[in-house]
Amino acid sequence: MKNCWLAVMLSLLSGMSWAQCATGAPGTNCSGPLSVQPQTGNSTQSAITLVDLGLPVLAPAAGQYTLSVASGMIVESDNGNSYHSLMGPQGPAGAAGAQGAAGATGATGAVGPQGPTGPIGLPGATGATGTTGATGTAGPQGGVGPAGAVGPAGPQGAAGPVGSQGITGAPGATGLTGAVGPIGPQGATGATGMTGVIGPIGVTGAVGPVGPQGAAGAAGTTGLTGAVGAAGVAGVQGPAGPQGPAGTMATPSDYSFYYGTGYKAAVGSAEVGGTSDRNQIDMTNVISVRCIATIGPAALPSGSYAQAEYTPDGTNWFPLSGQVPVTTPSGLYLSSWQGLPTGANSDYVVRIVVLNAGTVAAQLGLKQVHLQFK
């Protein structure tokens, strides 16, 4: 059908060399035959070009054969029938051609920039307690230590009571002293007579005057050491002394709360890292606390700061540390050591907050935040 129409069209075109054309309604009417002849020296084929103006085609009419353009395709209406395409149905697909040779491998692309470090994960669960190891063998017995020092002698017992003194007898009268006769010859020793009965003790004579002091006698030998007296009763224990001051840790205890590349801080006060970046800290024996922050190249407006807070009930939050300014980029900044606030000496949840004192949200190059105790 397509070839037939082309033949008809070419016949019409080739037979219109002597055609005469006049203005019609609409368009231009030509009487055939019409011949299309290229100019001298033309380098392309003869052709009639139909320009697609995107307008409606002419209405089909009986006894007329109309060639036009619709939607970028040549269409034809014959003898008042509807327009149809002059293109026949699509032919079957041809056989696939042979696969071409593989092209040369392209150059390796440059390595992309390293992505930002992800946030630190939550601490892993505590591992199970290992079994108790076997008891080691007993070491050799140490040598006998030196004897301890002799304890002090107990206090001397109280002196016993003095017995009552007996009654002094009345003094008897002193007899006269007889004259001493001459000594006679010694008579033979007579037999020893029987011991007479002891007479009664005479009365004690009057005490004579004190005689001159005799020469000091030689020192007597040292008597035997008396037995150690029994230990005295232990004294009553004295009252306990006053409570000493609380001890301090050898080095400050450090807790890390944030490690990253920074974030955009909203206006006002906001918790750093959200609820997943809080920490449970036993501050029962803590005396002092300070907060430390490392800032990158981006800082917040004047008056902005970071600070640690604690909550005793999970709802109300109170300041725990001093304020760390976050207004100067590229540096490490910290609050001074200060005493732990009243009521904070217990096992509480702690968080870090940042106050943006500006009027718009701003980028803060917060690298890390630490809290130290001692």
C-alpha cells in the first residue's frame, strides 16, 4: 500500500511540470501536471517539503486525495476517508550483530574524601565473672621474730593497814649497883645445873640519851629481785576523736561525654548528644569538679558556654560544674576547679548542655567534652 501511494504521488508530481497555480480557499490550487526540477548544479535529490505547523489537518473530502503532516508523520486521506499513515507495520527484528571488542579500561578515579567519623557506640555489656582460680600452695613459714620489749611494771599495791600498838607496861624501879669484888681463882667447873624457870620480864627501863652516831656500816649485799606484781586493771577507754577530713583521689577521675566533629547548636540551651550521651556517676566521695571542652574551627557568639548538669529525680536538672566558654575557635577550654554543689554527693545521672547566646542557630565545632572529679 505504501509503495502504491508513493507511485501515485510521484506520478502526480512528475506530471505537473506544466501546472498552473492560483490562490485557493484555503491555500494554493494548481492544475497538473506538476514537475519539480532542481536548479542547475543542485547537489541533492528533488523533494517536496511539508512543514509541520502543529495545526489541524484539512477535512477529508470525497473525490480528493490529500497528503499532509500530523504529529511529525506523513498522512493521507483518500476519497473522503480518514487520514492514515503511509508507513507500513514494523518488520521483524534483525539478527543481533557480533559483540564488539571490549573497550580499554578507564583510568582509576581519585579516592573520595573520608567520611565523618560516626558517633561512639554505647558501652558493651559487662562480661560474665570468670571462675575462681585454684588456691596457691602455702609459702614457707617465716623465722621467729625478735622478742617484744618487756612491758612496764604494774603499779605498787596499796600498803596494808598498821596493826594496833600493845599497852606499854609500867617501868620497874632500878636496883642499886653493888661494888665489884676481886676476882677469885677459878673454881672447878661444876655440873651444869638445871635451867631455872624464866622469871617474869622486868619493866622496860627509861630510854637513855642518844649516843653519838656510829660509823656507817658496810653496804649490804643486794637483795633478791622481788616477784613482778600482778598487772593492774585496764583503764577505761577514752572517747573517740573527731572525724578527720575526707580523703582525696590521687589523680582526677575523668568521664568522657562527647566525641565528634561538631554540630549545629540551636538558640538557647540544649543537651549535647541527646539522652543517649548521659552518664551515671557515683559522686558520694567527690570534693571538686571541673568541665573541659575542645573546640574546632567553628565557635558560637559571645556569652555562649558548655556546662555539666545533674538530676536527683530524673526530671529536674541542676548545675554541676562551672561554665566553659565556647566562643573562641580552635582550642581547649575548661572551667576552674570548684567544690561540688550541696546535695550532689550521691549516685546521679549527669549530662552536658550548650547555651547558644546568639539569635540564630549556628555551627559549633565541638570535638570532645570531659568531666573531671577529685
